[in-house]
Amino acid sequence: MIGKEVTDEKPVPLAKVFEILEKEKKRGELEYKQRLTYDYAQKFAELDIKKAEELIGELLQLEKLRKHQAVTLVDLMPERKEDVELIFAKERTRLEDEDIKKILELIDKYRK
């Protein structure tokens, strides 16, 4: 296991999770849950860590977004307005159509 106790908690993109587990894998065998997470991150992380962090930074410049929301957007890379609305369905943040359009424009700029 990477650590025995939680010392800090912050949202990180899948690309960062993959990077962390890649380092752990080089040091030795991953535990079962780590292997599952590693496989998931390897399959679904659409951006490398540098681009993911850049996109998170650009999304955070939009006043209404918080860090965990920006990370979720980077991980899921929504393509349509409806996808963004679903991501924010249970959030207190209410996005206007203009905000959603800006989010999708930023994400499209980084899409592979």
C-alpha cells in the first residue's frame, strides 16, 4: 500500500493517479486495489499529466468552478452540453449556457 494513513486529501486527475501508481509499480508489486486503479487510469486517462494540469488551470480561471469540478471535467472530457449538465446535476454550482460553452471550448482545445 502506498500509505497507511491519510495525511492530505485533494482531487487529482487520472493522469496523476497513473503517474503515482507507475512509480509504485517500478518499486515493486502493486496490491490488488492498486492494480485495478492502475488499469482503470491507464485505459481512461485521456490526457498526459502536463496537459491535464494545464486544462485544470484554465478551467479554474472560470469563476464558478472549484478544483474537484475541474478535475472531474478533465477526467470525463465531456463532448456535449448535456454531459456537462449531468456532471453538475448534484452540485450547488449553477452554470449558464455561456459558461458551459466556455468549458466545452477549453476541453475541445485539449482533446486528442
